[in-house]
Amino acid sequence: MLSFDPPAVYQTSKCYVTYGVMGHLDPKQPPSKAKPWSALTSQDFVHRADLILPQEVSDIVEEKLLRNKPAPGFKRVVMSLHDILSGEFFTEYIKKGNVLMLSEGRRGIDNVFALSSGTLTMFLDKEAYERAGLVGKPHGVNGKRSTKPRWVVEYDLTSQSMSPGKKGFDRLLYASKNALAGPITWLFSSASPASPDPDPLSRHFPTNHTSTPGIVEGINVVIPNLAPDINSLSDTGEDFKDFSTELYEWLSLVRLQSPRIHAGDQMDPYLSRYQVAEGGKEGKICRISWQGFLAPSWARQTLIDIITALPPRTWFSFSTTTFSRGLAETNAECTILRPPNSTGEYLMWEVKGQE
């Protein structure tokens, strides 16, 4: 794995590139710890996912991945923090279930709350933190100009100590009812296929949303070389660095639907100097995109379904992007590419933003 250092002190993200080989894939026992799977499951809340593949195999994916599987759904609901920590909702969805919840607001500016894998994380300003009387730690990079102190407080709500009558939980419950009171708009997603009956969420009148995939077919582009030269991985790795940087740029332009990668594009070089690397060949590709409130487990399962559905020698690229975080609106991204005629090799780019 190579780490590309940022070119300037003002850069807020770093890109890590990995070239490796996937182990044996058993759909009945989905992998999660080894790369590239761990890179997907380590993301918190996925906002967008993109699949890029050759046009000639798009029908296979549409039939096996889109028509036979329901589109991922999520809900938008208004609840107070106290509503989440009390009653049947706390028992059914947090103690027994596995839900993802993200509140409105921007980290570093507003008070933001997140719930994932039973862990409640609160990003609070100094005033809210002191009024709540909870134990946390400073959050963010020290020494930033024009920023106020921020604090992060975490609670594992699935632990036995997080129960009514326990001192720590009662303190959190008191803070949610007094210092952190008020309605909050949340995005909600449950990993369980079935909801509790009766559903404690229904009393809050959630709004249902579906991440319907958007399909763009027959994009006539210049496709660069998608397979790295093994010899470039040795010595200084400069050749591999240039190759992976140019390829990631091309994949990003495809995701953005930029006309610069189209075959026959004749943009004035005074306005744009981008050109596909030498050796590129003209071809047609398809891009499938999902956008909404997506779980990391959904992203992992989708990658498994893609690998299972496509012929083993077919190339594809699968990318996920998280919600923005911090004052600089940085995102975490993960892009996984299987080169053509691959025997299990993959390239992975991980872009990690600094809060």
C-alpha cells in the first residue's frame, strides 16, 4: 500500500492506494476483515455509490443486481435524543436491533449526533458540552484559526451498563431531556429485514425514501490502460504512482459525467488541458449510481453481488462516498477496481478526509 502525501499544507485529505489479490469469495460467508472488504465496512454513512463497467455486460448486472433485488431504502424522521434513548424504540431498535441514524447539521459547526452499531457519538460545541455534563474529549485538529472548541462524546448503548437505573445511563438520559432537548431531523436505516411489530418508529411519522439506481448507458469514451505494470511496484514506485493517479482521475471524471473523457472530445486546451493517458482505446461503458442514506453492509453486499454476477475476466469499478464531515466539507471515499483479465487482483483508492 502506498500513501500519497498532500502537495500543500492546506490539503485536508490523503489518498492511500493498495494493489492486492482478493481471497476466495464465499457469498454464504461474506468477508469483512480482509481488504478490500474492511475498507467498505469501516465507512460510517455512505451517501453515494457508483458502479462503472463495460456496456456489453450491463444487461447482466441490471438483471441480477437491479431487477431481482429491491433498491435500498431509508427513512427521514423527526425525533428528540430522549425519544431514541427511552421506551420501546430504545429496546427494539438499539438493544435488540442494528440501526444507522445520522442527525441534521454539519460537524464543526452544529451539534451533530450519529448512531452506528449501537454506538452513539455526539459532536458538541463547548456550550452544549458543558450544559450536558457528560465526559468527552476534544474533537478536531488543534490550532485551527477561526474555530471554536469542539467536543466528542461516545456511548456504547449495547453494553449492560447502558440500562435504566445505571448511573452512567441515567446521566445521559437526563442530559437528553434537559441540556440536549428539542426535535432533531434524522436519517434512519435498519439492517434488519423486518421491523418490530408494533413498530415504535411509526408514532413519529417517518417519511420513506428509496435509493433508486440511476443508469447511464452507452457512454462512448476513451478507456485508458486499466492494468498496472507489475514491475512498476518495485524500486521507488514512481511509475505506479503516476499510473494510479491518472487512472483514479479518469474514474472520477466518469463518475462526474465529464465530457473530457468522451471519444472525440475537442476542448480548447486553454480551458482544459486534461487528456486520457497514451494507449487509451475507444469503447462504451455504463455507469450505475445510488444516492441516499446507505449502510456500509449494503456496500459490501453489493460488491459481492457484482463479483458473483459478472464474468471473472470482466473489469469494473465500484466506488462509495460518505457524507461530508468537518468545516472543509471533506468526504471519505473508497474506489475498488478489478482490472480486465484479472485472476483476483484489485486496485483500491482510499481517500480519507481530516476533520
